[in-house]
Amino acid sequence: MTTPRDLLIVAMDVESGRPADRGSLSLALAGAEVIDLLGARAVELDDDRIVPGDRPSLDDPLLREAESALTRQEPYESVEDWLWRRGRELSSAYLAAFETEGQLTRQRRRLMSFRAGDVALVDSPARRGAVDRWESHEPVLVALATAAALHGESLDEDAAEPPKPPDVPDIADDAVATVLAAVNDAVMELEAVRQRRSIEDAAFDNIWRGF
């Protein structure tokens, strides 16, 4: 499994008190791809620029797609630009891959819905691996989930109250920390744009109410 896949499983399998935002999640998924590509030595960072490296054999088709989408001409692409370009509707792409692979089932449940009709994860080694990684508070996964506003542990229907979110850990790897900082900034920018549009829409409605 890859970090983006584990992140999507966390998004679908934790209780955060509100539905996961698909835009924020897509940005975090794009960041998770860069982190996995760094780990595979498919890329390296030059300051905040994603510099393609060797083209290793990648087992995951979506990670291969991400590697193929890299900008391979100088001055290369910044992490921020990658997040906005690659992140567009990326949560839907990963969800579609899960459905094609038989990792989802449609049913009524109180978790979030990504599309028409509720979808839920089936029990699988991939799901159990992601849950283990989450419950062990693996630093990168926790940091990405926090950036995407996903909090809590695995959903427990019988729990008296939802557990507290894990603390965001320090990241020792400078390149990974750079990616995570870019994800946080992009999510904050997305939220700021939405708030600005909401204020503008409200102001427009008030003008029309005056006529």
C-alpha cells in the first residue's frame, strides 16, 4: 500500500465529527504522492522544486501515473504548483481505483459519502494495514491527516465519546517536512478562497434584497 491509499482509508474510516472535505483531501493526497516518490527515489527536492530522478519500478498504478505526470524540464515544478495541478479531483480518482479493485461496498452508514450513494470500505489487508499505521501514530500519515482536517482513531460504534486526535509529530526529514508545509499552506489557501467567495456571495445577495 501507498501513503495516499492509506490516507484515503483513514479519511473513510475515522470519526472526525464532520465529513472530510474533498478539496483538502485531494491536496493532501497529492502531497502524499510526492512523499512516496521521494521515498522511492523517483524525485528529490531542490529547495521547493520537484526534480525527477531515476524512474524506478513502481507497483502502484496511481503512483506510476503521478510519476509520469512530473514536469521534467527546468526550472521544474514547485511543490505548491504540483499540489494544485495534480490535486484536482484526486480524491475521486483514488476512490474510483478503490471501487474498481473491489475495496468498496455501497451501503447505508453514518460515515461520509464521496458520491451518490454511500460507500464503505470492505475488510481487507490494505484496510487493516492503514488502520495499524494510523493507530501507531505514524508521523507522516498523522501529519497529512491533520492537514486535511481528519481527526480521531478507527471508528468505534460503542465508544462513549470519540477519541482525541493524535498530536502532530515532528518530521525529521527536511524534504518531507517541506512537502507537508506546502500541503498545510495549500489547504489554508483553499479555505481562504472559499471564505472570500462566501462573503462575496452574501454581499451580492444583500444587494439584490435591496431592490
